[in-house]
Amino acid sequence: MKLTPIEYNILLLLMKNQGKVFSISQIYESIWNADAIGADNTVAVHIRHIREKIEINPKEPRYIKVVWGIGYKIDKA
């Protein structure tokens, strides 16, 4: 499956900053260039769609990790 432009931009942001944890607000504001009011579900849905496309088992992600209470990151290789 192909990534949408939004999914691609989220993945690119995380990949360019491997190891850095981004909050949902930081991801939303970086990608949509707008205030992240009520953005939690929007970002979570896009992350889920990315995982469904790039992970072998999206329920146990190897690439995009959640840092509970903080946000998302991609670990350094």
C-alpha cells in the first residue's frame, strides 16, 4: 500500500529525527501548520495507518514506537 502525503510527511519527520520523541501537538503543528487543538485522534489515526502499511505486525510495532504519555519516535538503527 502507498502512503498518503500526510502519512509520508509524518514518517519523514520521525525518520529525519530518529531517537527524538515528538508529542502529538508537535507532530500536528509540523505537518498541518496549525494549532493542535483536538489533534490527538487525528495524529493517532495517521500513525495507525502508517503502521498498517510498514509494519509486519502493526499491533507490535518495530519501527514507530509510542512513548507513553509523551508521543512517538523512531529508534536509531
